[in-house]
Amino acid sequence: MSRSRTSGRVPLLVAGLLAILLILAGKAHFVPFERARASLTDRSGAILKALDAPAEAAGRWLGGIGHFFDVYSENQRLREENARLLQWRGAAVALQDRVKHYQLLLKTVPEPSSAAVTAQVIGRSSQPFLETLVLNAGRRNGVKPGEAVVDARGMLGRIYVVGDHTSWVILLTDLNSRIPVTVRPGGVQAILSGGNTNTPLLDALPQNAKMKDGQDVVTSGDGGLLPAGLPVGVLTLQEHYPRVRLYADAQTADEVRILDFQSPAEPMPKPSDKVLPVPDKLTPPPPPETAARPAPIIIPSAQPSPTQTVQGTAPKPRHAASITRPENTPSQQAAPSAEQQPAEPPPPAPDQTDDQDNNQ
């Protein structure tokens, strides 16, 4: 009985020692064992591939059945969404026609139209202080610096370097990006400032501005560099700081449009007399009021003469040649006042030569 027990224990001890040696050999990565393992894998690879083919085919078939049901449900959801979008499209077209009719009635200035150049993204650069895209359209295609770049979801950035066949786009998330935006509804004006994060910050907000999560952020068009109304993102308040979750994703953007927008320059009006208002009737201005002249002061003479005039009489007319006045007879004449009418001239004085002859 003792021999049978010891003979049964020996094979177990040998098997345990061999297992330990194999484990140590696998951990130690001996070269002979590695070569043996590689050769065994090469020989059994074809067998394993043949055995795995039925299992792989069965997995594909089962996955196709599940994908078929997923495609069917996705197709149904897209059909319902398409029907709702068609309804919204009809409402939008009706509102657009109504707005155009109102603009014609009010004689409003039409919005400037902008052309677009379609380009492909051929490169992306995400550096610590520069986030850009490279497009396959340049100066030969009419691209100019400062133009807006958008995709199907919203605005991506602006053109800042243009070559003959390529152009570089500075993204809205870049540290050097600054664009004027408007928060709707409410019309709050702000500046969207990039900070190398996925959510740019809103700066230069007015005091006591009321905003809440979920408001729409679009370009304002201030300065005439960008068209107004381009979708940018959704407002989100993070730690009491207003930030914007952008609609467009630069990492997944493939086909973009470059908007050629130029605000029309307003010419200065030429000065013209026809622009001035014309009065109904031209009347001359009233004459200025004349002050009453003071009464003249008359000094009485020692020997009054008949040639002396009375106060308020008019001066002698210049055409009366027969009227003479002696040199030794003083005469004083008062100037007529403004309120008195001119009187008749006095009678001529008698000639003194006759009196002298009679006395002789």
C-alpha cells in the first residue's frame, strides 16, 4: 500500500516542476522558447484561420440582421424628420415672401448679397498658440484675407493668409481671434474672444446685460468685415462667465465655403442749393427803427435879423439864386426834426444898399 501511494505522488511532483519551469521560461523570454513559439504559431496559423472562418461568417450574418433592423428604424426616423423640415421650409418661404413685400412697401435698402467659393480642407494645425486650417483655394480663386469661412453647421473662422492656390484659416477658438457677435433674443452686442479652448469667451458686454443658457449667438456685422446673421454657437454660462459652444467643429470639417462679402461704401452727398428748403414767399426784412433826433438849441443873436429862421423851418433850397444874405447879418437855421414836415422858405431879406443911399 505504501509503494502505490509513493508511485502516485511522483508523477504529480514531476508535472508540477515542469509547469513551474514552463512558467519561468515564459517570463524569462529565452530565445529558444521564443523561436519554438513562433514556429508553432506559423504552422498553426492556417489551421486557426480555417477554424475561425465559419465563426466569423456567422458573426457577420448575425450583425447584419441587427444592422438591418437599425437601418430600418433610422430610415423611419429620418422620414419623419424630413416631413417636419418640409413643413418648416414652407413656413420659412412664406415668411420670406412676406418680409420682401414689407420691404418693398417701406422702401428699405436691400441687404448686400455675397458670393461664395467652395474649398476642401487639406490640413489642420493645432499648436499651443495657433489653431488653423489649410484650404485648397487661394488668390487664383478670388480668396482675400478677412473673409468668413463657414460649413454646413456654422462659422469656423476667417482667412488670414492667402497664397496662389492655398489659404490659411484662423479658427474662432484661436487665441488671436476677435469677432463682433450678437446674442439673440435681446440683441446684446459682444466680442467673441478665442482662448485655445472649445468654448470661446464673450467680452465687452454691456452693463446689466440679461442673458441665459441656450440663447443663439450670431455675427453682428459691425465694422462691415463679416456679414450679419452667420450662426456661431449657443450661449452657456460656466462659472458665471458667458461662453459659447460653437456649432461647427474644425476637427471634422471637410468641405467649407469662403464668403466674399463686401459692404457697399456709402458715398458722401454733394453740396447743392437744391437740397436746401425753399420758403413759400420771400419778404424783405422790416426797416430798423430810427431814434428821434434831439431838438436843436437856438442861440439868440444880439440884433435879430429878419433873415433869422424859426425853429422847425426847412433850409433854403439850393436852386433859389435870387435869395441873398448879407455877410454882416448872422443867421441861424435849425435842422428839421423827424416828426415835422418841411415848411415853406422865408421871404428874401431887403437889400441894405437902398437904405444907405437914402441916408446920404
